[in-house]
Amino acid sequence: MGYLVPGEEDWLTDSGVPVPDNFVTASDRTTELIIERGDCRVGLIFFPKLIKGALEPSPMMMKAVVRKAESLSQRADMVIGLSPWGGDAERVLLDKYAPPLHLLFGAGPGPGLAGKFTRAGKTLWVRSYKRGKAVHVIGIRRLPTADSNWKWVNNDNISMKLEVLNQDIAENADLTALLGKFTLPSPK
């Protein structure tokens, strides 16, 4: 599963690599997908891309995410948001609009975030680091419950690890072959 903003989709295509079937490209609308694994239903919310020229999402876009999260929380065991909006907008969404997300995977402008519990521990917010320098490894040990006192507790019902990608990581031939097809942009 992957979530691409349009520029990333162009990068794949320009590199001669087709977008994998299980990848979603950001659109103008808030979209959802429910994945079922055994008796677990995970609801994914793909936040819409920003309107061209906008630096942040509109209140209407944020409210659309909240409505989608509320709807999915009635139909899924866990609700995960995927955002390309940037750290400032994600913080506003969590602090001001408080959507019922269990996990928020953020990307876009702003610093990376190894993990922060928000909404009184009901949401874990992580943000990718620039240029793919690290991978977040999240372990869900027990699913969220409908109990109003439920919250994430690190090293109890959830675990988090930031795996830094450096020369200490063993090379994987399959991954090297896949990544060798891409042309990286020059560093800025």
C-alpha cells in the first residue's frame, strides 16, 4: 500500500516504473478504503491534495476528513489517516478538529516526527523524514476498543521504532534492483 502525491506519481512514470496496483494517488477529494485481514477491519482515509497554490487545507477540507473519520469509526476497528498536508496543517487538524483517527501518517512540508500521542492518547501521529532517511515501524499489539477510557500506551498496546536508513542496514538485492530503476533528483 502506498499513497502518492501527483509529483511522486510523475517521478515513477518518468523513471519508467508503473505505479503499483495497490498505490493510491492523491486527488481533490477525501477518499477511503477498508482493508479486511481476518476479523480486523482497518479504515484508511486518504486526505485530499491541496488546491493548487494553497499553502494549507481549507476548513472545509479539514471538516471532510473529520466526517470521513467519524463514518469509518462506525465501520472499522481502526482508522488511519494519510496526509500530504504538512506538519502545521496536521497539527491544526488534530488540535482544532480532533478527528477520531487512531493513527495519522503525515508527510509534506515540516519536520519529521518519530511519534507523538495526541487527543489524550487516542491518536498516534508520525511524520516522514526528508529524503527517505528513516522508516517508522509501528507494532499494534492490541486493537483500539470502544471504551471511552481507551488510549494508546507505548510498549503496551502499541510499539514504535524509528529505523534510520544508513550504511549499517544490510543491502537487499531485490530492493536494490527495484530502486536502481529510479532517477533521483539533484539535492537542493
